[in-house]
Amino acid sequence: MPDSTTMTQTKPAVLILLGPPGAGKGTQARMLEETFGLVQLSTGDLLRAAVSQGTEAGLAAKAVMEEGGLVSDEIVLAILQDRMAEPDVAKGVILDGFPRTAGQAAALDGLLEENGQSVTAAISLEVDDEAMIARVAGRYTCAKCGEGYHDEFKQPEVAGVCDKCGGTEFKRRADDNAETARARLEAYHAQTAPLIAHYKALGVLEEIDAMGSIDEIASGLGSIVKRVSA
Ligand code: ADP
């Protein structure tokens, strides 16, 4: 029996996926969720849910999202804090699409510090800008389970049937078109890319080439997650 006084309590991992729209953050976060039992936390998904439910935050966010701009830190932090208060986050989280501004990064550091935690790793998915526009403009998801697909790069094995859940309805996001993708890419470079230096200074930055296949990237990411959570 280990002596309880010398046993270390493992803290839940806090992983951040950084990268422009189309870099594959959502796809990879879902794979990490399955492999490592972590919880994917996507502010984009939370905001889209707020928009479709017509909540006050959703109403305020809708137009900005459709233009490809960033929703205010105030709104994003409020929905994130609500989600972080749910019990499943104790399994460890993969933050997908958050933080996206210096203010959000500082708020996250503060929130974690209150619980004696800190960011385990911020993983930057390195990609080529022009390829991102092509990826974003062709992508869609299963309406039932949310599995991601792409007109060119990842079609379901049986046309019209989701590989994962057998669903036959698919949907496309209103902001997944070439024009809005450009605006989102600009917002990424202006406001989010500077966070790479923030996490580098904290000593938690990891970088990965994300121009390969989905499986190649997943395997690289898996190695990083194993190493940082060991
Ligand atoms: P992507 O990473 O492909 O752009 P997301 O689903 O993460 O897609 O985000 C979609 C939109 O939701 C963004 O363009 C932005 O308007 C809004 N959004 C999501 N997360 C944030 C955030 N952390 N801060 C501000 N706006 C956000």
C-alpha cells in the first residue's frame, strides 16, 4: 500500500489546441476525447448552441459569427465559465477554439490558478493559410453525431451515411464559405496567433505540423498528449 501522505494527486490535464480555422482542431479534439477520455470544450460549438437556442448571448453573438469576427470576451468567458463548472471537466479538458485573445488567455490562467491548476500544454497546429480556405469551404458535419466530413478530403465510406452513427442528414455551418473563412483567418492572425508567444513564455508550447493526413496528425498529437500528461 502506498503511503497516502506521499501519494501525489494527479491534476486533470488542460490542453489547448491553437490554430487557424480549418486546421483540424475540432476533428482532432474529438479523436483525443475518445482516445484519452478527455472532454472537448469548443467555444464555437457552445456559441452555435446559444445561437440556435436564441439565448441573450446567442443573439448578441450571431451577427459577429456570420461575419467571421470574434465574439466579445465577456460573452465567451461567461459561456466558458458555465461549462467549466460542470462535473465532467474533472476528467481533463481539450480547449478547442479558446482562448482566442490575450484577454481570454489571461482569464483562463486566472480561472485555473484559483483551482491550483495551470495549462498543461498549448499545442499549435501549424498549417498553410491558403489550404485552410479550401478546407473550410468544403467541410460539413453529420447532423446527428457531429462527425466532421469534407467534400474532397474526407467523404463518408458509404455516400450519404455517417461512418460513425449511420445518420443520413448532414449540415454545413453558415460561416464555412470562402469569404467568411478569409475574415476568420485574419482574426486568427491579428488576435490569436500572438498567444503562441504567451504559451512559449510559460514553457508549455508544443508545435505540430498539421498539413498531413488526419491520422498522421492524430498520432503526433497522441504522442504529445502522452508525454505531457505522464
Ligand atoms: P473555427 O476555429 O473553424 O473558426 P469555431 O467553431 O471555433 O471555428 O468558431 C466559429 C466562430 O465562433 C468564430 O469565427 C467566432 O466568431 C466565434 N468564436 C468561437 N470561439 C470564440 C472565442 N474563444 N472568442 C471569440 N469568438 C469565438
